[in-house]
Amino acid sequence: MSELQFNPADESIQYWDKIQRGMSTLSVLRDEDVVIASTPKEVVYCNDKTTLYRYQPRVERRVSTPLLIVYSQVGRYTMVDLQPDRSVVGNLLDNGIDVYLIDWGTPNLSDRWIQFDDYVEEYLGGYVDFIRKTNEVDDVSLLGICEGGVFTTCYAALNPQKVRNLALAVTPIDFHADQEDDALEQGYLNRWVRNLSPTELEDLIDSFGQMPGDITGMIFQEMTPVKSLTKYNVDLADSISGSREQVLNFLRMEKWLSDRPHHPGEAAKTWLIDLYKKNQLINKQFSVDGRIVDLSDLTMPVLNIFANKDHIVPPPTSKALGHHVGTEDYKELALDVGHIGTFVSRKANQLLTDTLTEWLAAR
């Protein structure tokens, strides 16, 4: 049997053929073709630069308690509705869930003094009360994602009577639990923060008056250096040479990645210093509006969703929650994807929403 021979000429021809097909597709696409967060919704309430949306129902309601989705302030909520065929929001609507969502807006230097407490009690708390009042219900269910999961965890622990169910996705709780994991590709942000002093972190944020979105994006790129280096050269041909819809999905992700909001300065200090650096939440040292957040006050049902290949929020930092909640109705869902794959992987986002729907319907 003859050995297979590598032919650089053939590889080059295939590469440039992909580039040519990709350029042909890109040449007929317009900016308005790259649409994200297209699921119909309406503005129902605003507070400062933040907005509360309610999505238009698609089917008969299956769960009576409204669900409020709280995304991270570090990224855009549009990740949960990135493309029509892989939309967490769309799946929930198809399953008969009444879905609300908070858009944190676009903070600038005028917002540098907004506190972490404001996100928890003023914005999130105010929207919870609005939903309760307009729906004439005593409580709501919350789905908190990443930093938004920390917001919802704090709110639920301090206001358990207003929260029927608490679901978290890729949410760090014990910010130092990654030290038990030897996987070098995980916990990069955790290690980076721990290697800086509180003064250095304060100076970094104060020098800008906020945590700039482009710096946050750069940090995330450094977590996967090889992928970041090859994305726009070696791998680009494969990304743009597929069908029109495949190219649109690539561009939708690029559109989301390029829209990285700034994080208000004082809230960013709390996020990086009190939580990431000092790990106050797990140690019962973290307070909101002068009240200590005690995870044992989470007496409502809790669903904790994490990603086994998450390099941004390592699984141990999320799984730690199970040792501290005050409820016996605690459930975990492990997804075999990365941080973003939790929401854009077809299999993962379907499993997430199906599990969440069944869990909510039973409670």
C-alpha cells in the first residue's frame, strides 16, 4: 500500500477556493442582513439606561410564573437570542414560558459611580417588583447568567419571598475554587485577578473611570491564544466558505463579540476586587445595601447549570453553590460545551431550555 503524500499545491488550491467562495458570499451580504436578537419583544419599563423587555408569546402558556432573564453586564444579552434556530429565548417561548429580560444598556463615564448594589436592588429588584405587580403574582422565577447570575443569587438570598425559582447558568460563586483544577486553559481570569493587588485593580479601573469593553474583550481573547491568532487567517477560509446561513451565523457571532459594553467603575471594582480577588460571597463577607448575602438563605428551588469546558467560569466555581444553599431542592445540569457554547450550541441550548422548562413546570 502506497503512503499518502502531502501536496502543498493541492492544499493551497483548496484554501483559495474556500476564500473565493467566501468572498462571493460576503459580497452580496449587507449590514442589515446580519441581524441578532430578532425575537419580537416590547419595552415594558425603563430605569436610567436599563430596559425591561417582555417577549411576545408564541404558544399557550405552560408555566404560570413569569421568568426574568438577567444577563451579565460584561456582555450583551443578545447572546441568548443570537440566531433564530439556536435561540434560548425562542426555545423558552416555544415551551410556553412567559419571558422577560433585562438589557443593561450602554454605560459611559457618567455611570462610573453606579454600584454593584444598584444592579441588584435598584434595577433588578425594581424590575422584579414591576413584573410581580403587573402580573398580580407574589413571586417570579429568575434565570441569571454569568455576572447576572451573581446579581440574581444576591437578590434571591436577600429577598427569598419574591423568588419562586432560581436558575443559574455559567455563574461563578466560589471564585477561588478553580485552584483545585489543574486545567491550565480554565480559570485564566481568576488567576489574572489574584495576581494583581487591590490597589493595582483600582488604579486600572480609575485610569479609565470604568472597565472598558475593549479591555475586557482583549482579556477574553487571551484566554484562548491559539484560536485568537488563527481565527482571522488560517481558520477564516472555513468560517466564510459555507452556506449563506453558515456565513451569517459566523458574522452574527462577530457582531456580538465586537459589541462589548463598558462596565461602570465602582461596580467593576466590586466585581473584580470583592468577588474575584477576595472571594467574599462564599465566605459570607459580601454585602448589598449593608446586608450580608448568606447563600443558606437560598431556600427556593435552585437549578445550577455549568459548562464542563468553560474557560471563563471554571465548573468548580459554579458547582460550589451546592454546598451552601439552604434548600434541599437543588439540581445541577452539566453541559459538555464551553462558556458561549452553552447558548449557541444547538444540542446544548436545547438541553438547557428543555431542562429548565420541565424544572419550572414541576415547581
